[in-house]
Amino acid sequence: MAAIRPNYADVLAPELAAVFFDRYEMEPEMTPDIFKVKTSDRDREIESAVSGFSLLSQTDELGALDYEDPNQMYRTVYTHLKYTKGFKVSQELVEDDQHNVIRSMPDALGKAARRTQEFHGASNFNNGFDTNYTSYGDAKPLFSTSHPRADGGTAQSNASSTGLALTENNLETLRTQGRKLLDDKGQRMVLRYDTLLVPVDLEKTANIIVQSTLRPGTGNNDYNMYNGMFKVKAWEYLTSTSAWFLLDMRQHMITWYWRIRPEFKQDSAFDSGAALYKTRMRFSFGWSDYRGAMGSKGDSQAYAS
């Protein structure tokens, strides 16, 4: 619908007490709390890595030194895409607006930009079990039961193969599984999962598990070891009602690149006098390693990918 006076009669009506426009609050940003946020000054970024070394070898006195080559690990390409939105209104509608509705529209573009960021950020997890969505060079989804190792060692899993639902016991199962992941030399890693990411449907359950002073759901007075171990983050943009995730915020490599942060511009068309408004941003996202992130679909169904 063209933004001209005949189509926005209420905006022009001084007898109306108020005309609301996009009255809902701006949701808080979750993406910066989850992703490793970086900036870029080129059209794409490529991240790669080289492994460390395995254990030292016992060597006899004056024995030959054991030399070992590091392994080239997988690479990830982050290609920045452009996202835009704009609107135009007649000069007369701007002039005659009685309720500041038109003047509020640029703020609504800011909300749209925020929602776009959150939608795409959450898609990393919403599509985290889907083989059609890959980022890391092993051609597997973020959460897979068969991530290959760059050194050719046994494939390993950062996902629940049985779709464990979120319970106290299942939290321990997935946490323990995640702490046993190996690097690309087959060596133990020090992974400390400190964040429990859930949809809003599981926010209550998650908080009961990790914030109860004593063990939840039992008649015993056992110490609750999870009290203070995890921060619960409930994200409205997670679409599954059952999936849940563990993150080591120090070491995970789920990454967001800003090429151009949201920018807003206003202009006018010389011939028609229309007021023009637009927002534009460029970003990319993905992951450069699956380690440091664990996930379960939470549906109690078998999962293998």
C-alpha cells in the first residue's frame, strides 16, 4: 500500500487520541552473548588452524629426538551477504502526520535489523542438526555424531544420538560426553561447559536444574553440583521446543562477522518529493570448529548424521 495521505487517514486525524505504530519493545540482543563476534574489512574471511602435538616420547640417553609434524586442520569460509530494507512516503504525509507515526518508522527499521540479526544467529542452532547446513570444512552439520578428525582418527560426536530430553541426569550425560572430545592429534582437551542454551519452552526446566540449592526432583538432600555451574540463556528465536545446547563460552568457535553493522540513511526523490529511508547491513556467520558446543534435539528420537 502506497504511503500517501488517502491510505493513512488515521495518521492525519487530529481527533484520534493516539495511533500506535510497531509498539512492541525491541528484543534484547542474544547473538553477541552467544557468538564470537568479529569485524571484517574484506568481502570474506577464511579461518583455518594447525594442530598441536601428541604426547612426548620417552627417549634413551643420547637417543634420537622424536620429530612430529602438526596436522593441517579444516578451513571455514565466511562470505558476507547484504541485507536491506527501506520505505518511502509522500512529502505531504510527512508534513501532515498528526501522531508522529511517520517519524517513528526509521526506528522500526532498527527493530527489523535487530530481528534479522537474531533470526540468522539462531539459525545456526535451528539448523544445527540438518545436513544441508554446514560451515566447518568437515562437511557435517554443527551437531553431528560423526565429525571426522583431521588426523584420520576415530570420528567423534558432539550430539546426542538418542535425542536426550533436558533432565538433570541427561545434562550430566551430555556434559560428560562433551568433556571427552579429542583434538586433531587425538589428545584430551580441557572443555568446561558453562552455558545452557534453551528455547523459552525449556527456560523453567533449565533454571530448576541449575539453580536449585539441592538436587531437583528428588526427596533427598543431595548437593546440586550444577548450582552456579551454568548460565541459562533462553532465546525466543530458537524454533524447537525440545532442543538444548551446552557451550564452553571460552573455547567454542561459533562465529559472527560484521562487515557492515546496521546503517540507516534518509534521502528524498527530487521529482516526486517522496521521503526515502533505508537500512543496510552485511554479515556472515557459522563455526570454525564444533568443539566447545554440544547439542541434543531433545525429542527422544535416534539421531545420526
